Amino acid sequence: MELNLSAGFATKLLYFDQLDSTNEFLMKKASDDARQFPDMTVVSTSWQTAGRGRNERQWVSPKGSSLASSILIRKPASAAQWYGILLALAAVKSLRGQQLDAGLKWPNDVLVQERKLAGILGQSGGDYLVVGIGLNLSAVDIENSISLSELAVKTDYDLQLSSILENFSELRREFETNGVSAVLDDLRSLSHTLGKRIRVTTDQGQFEGVATDIDTQGRLVLDHGDKTVSAGDIVHLRGVID
Ligand code: BTN
């Protein structure tokens, strides 16, 4: 596949017709073959056979139905979680530029019409990390998911990837120059989680509360500070402000 637009936002861009997992591939190459894989190497496929999701889940990307791409970040300025958030924000901005009312479900799911359009996975190596995005181009048989074709948006791979990479590079520059405060306002205003009653599942168990803020460490604040959540799965129960 020709990815001429996307190549302009990567130092090196590799596309495979089929790959087990773009994250796994890049995690391995980043340490085994460091000189060949510089910062902002991007690995992409439209058929991922062993995609990885958050919390050890699988990420299903059947042939041609999804955009699966991973970015290598060398010497990150901060923890993987922040680069994952930057990538999710980049996708949301890209989609909003295509007139979609996209938002974020904490920590980094991309939603449209309260259904999942894209997911993000960040993984850390020694002094590098890999952040990957899976974006549904056409319908996938997964509950509560949605795709670009169902939303009548162009599914052109290069167009979508290049727009995400362009937004990511810009957000990364701002983040590495000015820190968390450079992206916190966007993160809060584009959140579909804030203001909602949610159920959280963590290793310590389940609880419910109203999501009232995202703090400077990217944690979700419940009930004005009664609890903060740094990791786990959440379910949106209902809006309290709408
Ligand atoms: C999630 O929502 O659970 C995260 C999904 C992340 C999927 C992407 S697809 C590209 C990259 N390679 C992987 O194996 N996973 C991520």
C-alpha cells in the first residue's frame, strides 16, 4: 500500500499486508535493531492477526477492516500512559476535523456516539516506548463498536493515518515543551467520561462514582476527590449533567 502522506510524518514507515501485532513487532525491533529503528518509526498493517488490547485482551483487526499502527518513541519525556493519551487525543482531533463528534473515554478509548471507534495501547521498553492505535475502518463484529464506514467518513488508510500522525507530532511537541498543562485542557474538554456516573473495575474490585476531573497525572477523579483511579476499566452508566 502506498502511504505517501503518512511517510511525511514518520522518520521511517513500514507497512505490512499482514502482521501479528504492530506493537509487538516494534517493541522487539526497537531493542534488537536499535539503529535501524529511530524515534518516530511507524509500523502499520491492515490485517493484524494477534493484535493486543489493554489489560491482556485481544484486539481484533480482520483483513482490511482496520487501521493498526504503532509509533516508536525513544527517550520519552514521561510515562507511556501520557503518550497513549496523546495518541488518543490526536485521533480525536483528526476525527473532529472530519466533522465527527468524537471524544475520549478514560483513559484512552476513542468514542463516537458512545461507541468505540479506536483503542490505544502503550508499552514501555528500556528507554523507549511504543504506542499503538487500532481504528475501525469498516464494521467489526464487536459489541459497542463503530467504524468509519458506518459513519459515512472516508476510509482511505493513508489519509486517516497521516492525519493522526500529524496531530500526534504536534501534540507531542507541545507536551515535551510545556508539559502536561499543554494538553490537560483538551483532555478535559474532549472527555466523554467527565460528568458521567461510572463503574470502575480495578484489581482491588468494583466501585461507582461520578467522574469529576482528570488530574495532572492523568488519573480519573471521582466525586470531587473522594477517589482517584490510575488504572482499570470503566463503564459509563449515565450522564448526570444531561
Ligand atoms: C484497547 O482498546 O484495548 C487497545 C487496543 C490497541 C490496538 C492497537 S492495534 C495497533 C497496535 N498493535 C497491537 O497489537 N495493539 C495496538
